[in-house]
Amino acid sequence: MRMTIKDLLYGALLTALALLIPLAFQGWLQIAIPPFSATLASHLPSMLAMTISPWVAVLVGLGSSLGFLVTLGPIIALRAFIHAIFGAVGAKAYRKGLTLWQVLLITLPIHALGEAAVVMPFGFSLYQALIVVGLGTALHHAADSAITLAVYGSLRKAGVPLGLPGKGTVRQA
């Protein structure tokens, strides 16, 4: 699989958006219940990147992590690093023909459990990790999935080609 210029461009734009969301929305459209925080639409770039390629999804997830490192510190940045992992898994599932809503559904537990696991070494209780972070992340993932599906539908109607044949293009090497 090789990355095209179009993939790189979409990846760069989504990475810029992943960096911008935590910077622009800090203090509003943001909920913080330590060690959990949620910024509305912060998963949108990673979720859209899954329709392009696994490499683009990883790139965007890393950009998201950097954006949260700058605004909310290292623990939140480590949680955001999970975006690269669930993004890569989701992109591979999308490439295998799953619809975007199916991909978003199967990546929800990876995302929620991943973020819960990341905070545990920092002294947070099992309750804080699993309930506050894990359940909070699952709810946040679900809300951002709804936003992503609406944006994805709008992009498709506008003729923006993302993803697989019938959904865009697949490149294999």
C-alpha cells in the first residue's frame, strides 16, 4: 500500500484540525473530570482519517496527541495517543469493507479500554480508570461518532472521495 499525494493532503488537513481542536476549544466545548477530559469533536479528525488509510489515521492520531500535550499535559496526551491505535485498527477494518458506522462501533471498546489503561500507571484508581475515563471515553466516542457520520455524509454528498471503491479509491502495492 502506498500513500498518494491526495492521501497526504487529506492527512495533513486532518492533522491540522486535530491540533487545532484542543487549542481552539480549550475552556469551552470541553469537560474535565480528572483524569478524564472531553473536547467535543476532538475525535472527528481521527475518525475521518480511518476512511483514508491506516497511515493517515496514525498520523492524525499523533497530531491529536501533540495538540493535547500542548493544552492539557502528558497524561491527556497519552490518552490521545490511543487515537493512533484505534485509528489504525479502524482504517484496516474500513479497508476490509466494513461501513464507517460499523468501524466506529468496533473501535469504541478499543478506544475506551485503551484510554482507561493509559491512566492506571499514574496512580488513578480502578474506578477512576474504568468508570470515569473508560465510560466517559465511550460516551465521548459515541457522541463524536454521530458528528463524524454527519460530516462524512456531507463530504460524500459534496463529492469528496474518501476510502474504498464506491467510497473512494484503494491503493495496493
